Amino acid sequence: MFKGNALVIGASGGIGSELVSQLIQSNLYHQVHAVSRTLPSEPLREVCYHKVDSEDEGNIASLCQSLRAQNIQFTLAISCIGALHGVNDEHPVTPEKRLEDINSRNLDFYFATNAIIPAIWLKNVERLLKGKQAAKLVFLSARVGSINDNELGGWYGYRASKAALNMLIKTAQVELKRRAKNVTLVSYHPGTVDTNLSKPFQSNVPQGKLFTADFTVSQLLNMLLDLTTEDAPHYLDWQGKTISW
Ligand SMILES: NC(=O)c1ccc[n+]([C@@H]2O[C@H](COP(=O)([O-])OP(=O)(O)OC[C@H]3O[C@@H](n4cnc5c(N)ncnc54)[C@H](OP(=O)(O)O)[C@@H]3O)[C@@H](O)[C@H]2O)c1
């Protein structure tokens, strides 16, 4: 049986690190490559780790060129890069509750992390996926990036940057249908997952709706088995249900 390679980008986070473990356990891939800014303190023997600072486009390009030069072909790439809170320029960033909370420093942070860095990966990784074998390129997005679904408001920067990511995915699929027909793009909403990203907001989550990374990753990997380029790009939640863009 043919085995492609799998690539996890943003492999240090709660969902990313679980993805790396489950991809290894699945035994469906020849090699699993993991990209992150910091390497794990307890690396898995079977994983090919790459330490990359994605804020510099040149670093992304050189890793992808090097993988290509080694003829490493991927059939799956998943980007888990994203942020809902953090620090920018030594200032804390938290999601905006009202218009007065909007400022350019925070918007820079949200757009850089949730849309611009993923877009640079999208551009560079396409060459590693394009080929004869069916390949999937998944971005961890969020339901709040849906323009149609926005009833609650708030979280201006995070919402808008995930909506921008979704638009990048939709636009890229139009082009890939011409030049990389084997590549299916997916925007995935993992549900609310118990990771650093959701920690400050978990008190509002209804009982039974805070998922483990283990759960959402196995849901994702199962649903990927059946997805095709037909009707792509797919915008799916953890149940496999389509979200309206
Ligand atoms: N957890 C949830 O409830 C939830 C809900 C909806 C959507 N999501 C999405 O799921 C994805 C994974 O989130 P998670 O829950 O696993 O959060 P997490 O544990 O905080 O992981 C986020 C990942 O993004 C990376 N990252 C952040 N800023 C970066 C930057 N500037 N450059 C490079 N890497 C950067 C982090 O790397 P470092 O470790 O180096 O910081 C980490 O690997 C995100 O896109 C998030 O928006 C999560």
C-alpha cells in the first residue's frame, strides 16, 4: 500500500502535538514531519522535527525547498497555527468585547497569526502536495470565522482574521482546481478544546462541550479519510457538519 508523508505545522500546541501522536499511531504515513518554533522536551523517536520561526517567510520557504529537494512528497499537511490571546510588542492581547477595545497592535497580532502566516504556508506547501496522489491541506480555523454564523459579535480581531483565513482557503481552491487538482483544502473548526488557547474562556463553556485534543483530532482524522476535491474547499466542524462560510 502506498504511504505518503504527513506534515503538522504548529506542532507544539495542544491540538498540534496530539495530531503528531495520532498520525504516528495511525501507521498510515511513511514519515510524520512536525514544524514548530520550539522543539518538544520529550520528542517522539518516529517524528522528523523542524524548528522554524514562521514569522519570517524566508524560513518557511527554505524548509519547503529543502523537503522538495529531498523528494519528500506529502499527502497530508495540517496547520494548527493560531492565537486568541497572547502578547504583542510586550502588550497583552485579549479578544475585544466592544468597538472601543479595537486597536491596530491587536489587529496586527490576530491577522499575522491567524491569516498571514497560514497564507505563507499555503503558498509554500502547495508544491509539496501537488502530484498524482490525492492530498489534503487542512487549516485549523474556527466557527467564529463564519460570516453567516456571526450572531454573537465580539472578538473582532480573532473573528475577522479567521474569516480572512477562510477567504484565503476559498480563493486558493479555485486556483488549485486548475494547477494542483489532487489537492483538497479544508477549514476545520475543532470545537472548544482544552488547550492554552481556550484556557481563559473555559468557564463559559456549557457542560460536555469542552473537548479534549484527543477527541477533536480523532474526529478530524476520521473525517479526512472520506473527503474528496468534489465540493472543496470544505468548511467542517468536529462533527463533520458543513459550516456556512
Ligand atoms: N482550542 C480551541 O478551543 C480552538 C477553538 C477553535 C479553533 N481553534 C484553532 O485551533 C488551532 C490550534 O489551537 P490550540 O487550541 O492547539 O492552541 P495552542 O495550544 O495555543 O496552539 C497554537 C499553536 O499556534 C502556534 N503559534 C501561535 N502564534 C504563532 C506564531 N506567531 N508563529 C508560529 N506559530 C505560532 C503555537 O506555537 P508556540 O507553541 O510556539 O506558541 C502553537 O503551536 C488554532 O488555529 C486555533 O485558532 C482552537
